[in-house]
Amino acid sequence: MINLPNSLLIGLAGVVLMSVGDLRQASFGHMRFLLGNLLILGGCLGSSFYNVYCKGLMQCFTEIEILIFSYITASLASLPLLIWAEPFSFRIFRLFDWQSWAAFAFLALLMYGASMLLFFKALQHLDVTTASASLYLVPVFGVFLATVLLGERLNILAILGTAIVLIATILVMKYDTSY
């Protein structure tokens, strides 16, 4: 029977297949990578909390209000880290060419704006777990864009992993009855 845990495991297997080349070079056991791995784990936990908390906020606020307030809060909270890790100057924007501005606009409007509004719209109609499963499509689109835009050559494992992730995501969306 297709259920959410099985579909998620199938999706994870697909992600692992897409990452075989990177996993061969990975050094998870070295202490110098521990902080980075812990930060990734913290990011995943933060994303989970954010998705669940936003589901409750949708009873009181619109998607755009949640998006704007959460971006303002996240920006203010991360400002000390930004100043410490990467001193910033607005003069850097003068060095942008049209391609840099186009990439900046793409990230701001589509990646961080429109995609989150679409996710919030899905979150209104789906269970949090099911809506979050759609995030499995991120590596699928990453592989697709790398192939189309960057001319990246794919090996058979990456193609197979992409297909498995896509199938698992469809299974979750179509057959999960937990909501």
C-alpha cells in the first residue's frame, strides 16, 4: 500500500541516487564538517517548524502578510550573522551588470516571492507533511535546470534518481489520505 512514509522513503532513495557522485567525495565523519552538518540539520528543523507554524497562522493572516512578516523577521534575526560573516556595502550594487540584476530579480521575485506564495496556497489545501513532500521536487528542478541552462551532462544514476523522486512525489500527492 502506498502511504506517506513509504513514498518519502522512495523519494529519499531517489535523492541518494542523484547524489552518488557527491556522496563518494563527502566526509561526514570529519570534525571540520560537523558545524556545517549541524547547520544543515538546524535549517531542516527550522523549515519544519516554519511550515507547521504557518499552517496555523493562515487562519488569521493572508499568505502575503505571512511572507512579508516572516522575511522581515528572518532578515532582522540574521543581520548580526551577516555583519559578522560577510561585511556588506551597498556600493557593491554599482558593480552589477544587467545579468547580475536579472539574476537578483529572479531570485527575489520568483524564488523567494512567488514560490513561497504558491507553497502557502498549497499549504491551505494540503496537510503540512504532504505539502512539504513537494520540496522533493527541488533536486528534480535543479537537475533539469543544470541540464538545460548549463549544459550539464547527467549520468544514468542521476536520471534514475530524478525519475524516482518525481514518481515518489506524485505518489504522495495522489494517494496520501492522511489529510
